[in-house]
Amino acid sequence: MDEDAKKVGIIFDFNRNWFGGNNYIINLINSFNYLEEKKQPNIIIFYSIENYQFKSEVTYQKAQWSPLNYRLSKNSLYLFSILFKKNFLITKEMLCCDAIFPANDLPVKSNIKTSLISWIPDFQHKTYPKNFSLLGRLLRELKFRFILLNSNKTILSSKNSNSDFLKYYKNYNTDIKIIPFISVLEKIDFNQEIISKLGIIKNNFFIVSNQFHVHKNFEIVINAFEKFAKDKMNLKLIITGGKSKNNSEYYAKIKGLASRSSLNDRIIFTGFIPREDVLCLMKNCKSLIQPSFFEGWNTAIEDCKSLGTQIIASNIDVHKEQLGKNGIYFDPTNEKDLIEKMDLIYNSNKKLNDINHSRYSKFSESFINEITN
């Protein structure tokens, strides 16, 4: 490692089923490959055991892995931090870094030289409170308030999230930076086995790639597909992802809706499959359909932008911010509108522009500049 380079600690401690968060960290680290060598930071990845499974996806060579060895549970350390007014979640190993990101466990202010940079993906608990239990909403709110009080800077992923911040937290005098993330896809020639395994034809299927939560709005896609594809015998709908303890009720609802469809044999649920297989499906589909009522900044959209895949997206503000003129938009409450947009894409062979690696370096340079200055 370059002894003169900036040293950045990356905390990789997300639930392994939160694909958006895990992919965010992996893409962030891999984006450093596209910086000029003299600007490349030394990275220490402070990881939990369940996140170590993603090590093979990190290609950045100036990264070393260091386990998070908390002696007590995080909840206990959070409480002790408040009682003793010292953050026990920032370990002594982290103090050798110029900056730590995302430092999201900040129950108290830390008087240290290391800069603590947090990340808030979105403020969904404010916009869609019904998506959370009362306890979940209260704990999320408490954590966010600690973040805004005790971090040196807070990274948001979109102008839309910043608007929510200004709406709900206008009394917080904190340093907010907006850095939209991207998907860094370095291997484009994916293994094609998943195509034959699912019995689908390239460029003749739509794909939805979201976790199963109510605001993801799967219903409109299944209902629209049933009407649109009735006379298109080989066209299929692929839905990636699977059931977890947090989404079992909604997952069962969507599976039931699909099973009652007259085209149930052409609606394929893949379950949890490797990310490389998901990307292969995205690369070879007719279009991604992103029907959500709410997003912070959608990973699947970024994947498809990097793959050159067309995207039909709900017309929410963050999607327009993310896609601009490259998006095909529909009203997420209007099934007929989605069918019209599916027909538009179905009869077109248009692809998005080829991936431009300058996106990668621009993102990583913006990130490094913000967290180390």
C-alpha cells in the first residue's frame, strides 16, 4: 500500500439480505480502480462475518480486510456508549484511518481526529410510515437524529432525499453532501447458463428486480403483463429475489397473485440467485420494469444503466433524477399506462448508450474528495 495515500475505513456491516446496501459498498470500493493511481486511497474494510461472503466481488487491490470484533452486541454497545459518553462502536483499529464510512452507529459525539462520515439512503419512514412498525419507525428516527447530530458529514444519494431532509430535519445544522452512487460492472460477458436454465429467450422477457416490500408495487406489473402478453406466446416476466423473515406476508401475496394469473406459467420467480445471474438477466432482457412508489436511489436502475439496458420506471421524482431523458416513465397507479410503455419497448430494439467508464471515476473522485477534505 502507498504510505502517502489517504487511508479510508469502510464499515461493511449490513444485513446480508439488503442487496442495495451491500452492492453500494462493493460498487464504491471497486470504483476506486478508475481513479488515477496517485489518487487511489488505501482501504481497510471492517467487516461482519456475514458480509465476508462478498469478498470475492471486491476487485480493488489496495484494500485489506479486518474483522469487526465487537465483544458485546451492537445494541449493548449503543447503550453503553450513551451511558459512558464514549462511542464503543468506533474501535481503536478504526482510529488509524483518515475517515470512516459509513459511520452510522453514532450514539454520542466522538472527539477524535478520524472523520466520521455517515450515509442515509432515504427517509422512507417519514414518507411511508405505514411500511414500518411503530417500534421500527421510532428506532430508525432515533438513529437518524444521532447521525445528523454526531457525524462530521452525511452523504445522501439524491436531490430527492435532500428535499426530504430539508422538509423533516430543517432544524439540524449538519454538513450534507449529495453523491448519487453508480453500479461498477467490470465483467460484461456473463455466463449464459441462467438463460437456458429458466427456459427463456434473449430479448423476449421483462424483468423486475426488487426486494419484496409493499412500496415496490409488484402488483401493477403482474396485472399489466397478464393483459399485455396474452397474444405474445413466448414473452415472459422474470421476478428476481425471494422470501425473507421481513417480507413473507407480501411475498406470499405477490406469489398468490401470479399463480391466479392466466399467464402464471410465464411468470417466473427465480428466488435468490447470484448477482452475476441477475446481471446476466438484466443484460439480455427486453427491459427492466421499476414500478416503485418510493426509492432512495435504485440499484437495479444503476445496473441497467451500466449494462445499456432499457428501463421502464414509475414517474416518481427520484427516478426522473436518476434516468433523465433516458427513462420511459409511467404512472405507478395506472395499469393502462404501463401496458402502453411495455408495448413501446416491445416493438423497439433500442438500447441505452454504451457504458462510459468516466462515470466510475467521476463518482469515486467526488466521494474521496468529500470524505477526506
